[in-house]
Amino acid sequence: MNASLRAALVGAVVGLTQFIIVCWRGDDIGALDALGLISVPYALGFFLARWGRLPRWWGVATAGPAITAAFLIANITFLKLPTNLSLDDWQAGLAFMAVGATSYLAAGGLFMPMHLGLRALTVGGVAVAYLAVGSAHDTIMESARAYRLAHAETPLIAPTLPDHSLTYVEYSEPWLELHYQRDGRGSVYIAVGPETTATPKTACKKSLPWRDFDTEATCRQVAPGVWLHDGRLDKAVYGMSGNALVRVEGTAVTVEDLVGVLRTFRPVSAEELAKVPGN
């Protein structure tokens, strides 16, 4: 195996290590974890580069993590890639490995002895690949959202609101939230969760799994299986749609309108929802 391929292999292992650390710590990652995210793969890269007998291994092991860090920081800052990853996200794991492999490949092109043309081709090829990823960021993000939604625990359903536009989609396991706007004159907010979350009556009385409402609000049944959370400032109805618990809240709409929305839910595809801005 030639030196460039060995360098790419070292980077792939380092990238996989970073992915495992991110998944292991998840949302609990702190300053020490961030330091470990840098230092552990950095030390591993030095060991593997020397063990793999890479020419000028010290330069490759120094530049590789720096290139990786620069690319990841650019992605977090400008591309807004999701940070809530799990070990089941094999596509994300492959992406981390690809970033590591190309970073160490570029580092090898900078430090390892090779023909000038091959050096330029190696470094330039990695740069072009990174620029291509950046320019296609909308497509990449849409695909990532579609994959995440397709594997969501929550049933993918949405109401039929011909006078409203779906402006935002947010999925925070296991809740799917949909925001609809009607020409600036009113909004409808939908939250969908698995049927195992609660009954409509329980969800209404406890305002769960959503934010607390007016403490003076009352809950009453307004239709079979439909409960109204009626407060001074906000109104929301809770009901079931198939195997999903649904909450519908609106502004500039009547209680009858909210109840009517419950009857219009239909299955939607992950690709359809992924086209809408959100996380």
C-alpha cells in the first residue's frame, strides 16, 4: 500500500474516533469533552502515522487534524450541520471518516515526498472536494433531514391547510413540530408525538409534552376524543390521529377551526418535510 493510501487510512480511523466521541457525549459535551475530542484523535493520529511508517509522519500527523478541524468548524459555522448524532447514524460516521481520510490525504500531499504534479493534484483534489461539499450544502442538509425524519419514532403526518403555508419543521425526538403561516394574518402550530406519550385528556391537563400554558387554563372535552386547553392567552386542542397524539394551537382562529384541523391529517413523506426549513 503506497504512502498516500496509508495516510488516508490513518485519517479514516481518526475520523471514526471523533464520531464515536461525539455520539458518546452527545448533548452533554463540555469543555473537557471538547478538549478530548481534539487531543485523543490528535494523539491517535501521531501514533498511527508513525506506526504506519508514513514519510515525514510528524508533519502529516500535525497537519491532518488541523485540516479536519478547519473543515468541521466551517461546517458548524456556515453549514449548520446537526450535532445530535447517534451511533446508528452510519451515514454520519462515513462522513466523519471521509473528512478524516481526505484531511490526512491533503496533509500527506503537503509533507510527504512526491512528484510536484502529484502533490498539486492531491492537495487540489481535496480542496475541490471540500468546496463542492460547501456549495451543495442545501442538498446535503435536505438529505440529512430526510434521513433523520424517515427514521423518526414519530408518525409523519401533517394537516391539510390550503390557506396556510408550512414555514418551519422541527424534529426533536420524539416530537415533530410544524409551523403554518397564513399571509401574516394567523398561524397554526402542530405538535405530533407517538400515541404512547399520553392520552389527549392527560396531555391537555398537564400541558405535556409541550411547554406549560396559562396556569389558570381549564381543560374540557369539545368533541369525542378531543380536549380543549382553554386559557386566557392561548387555546390548544388535543386529539388522536391514527397512532399519533396531536396538539393543534392557533392564533386568529376559533376553537371550531382548531378541532377541524384534527380531521384533516394525512401521511406525508420524509422528503416532503425535509424540503421545508428546520432542523
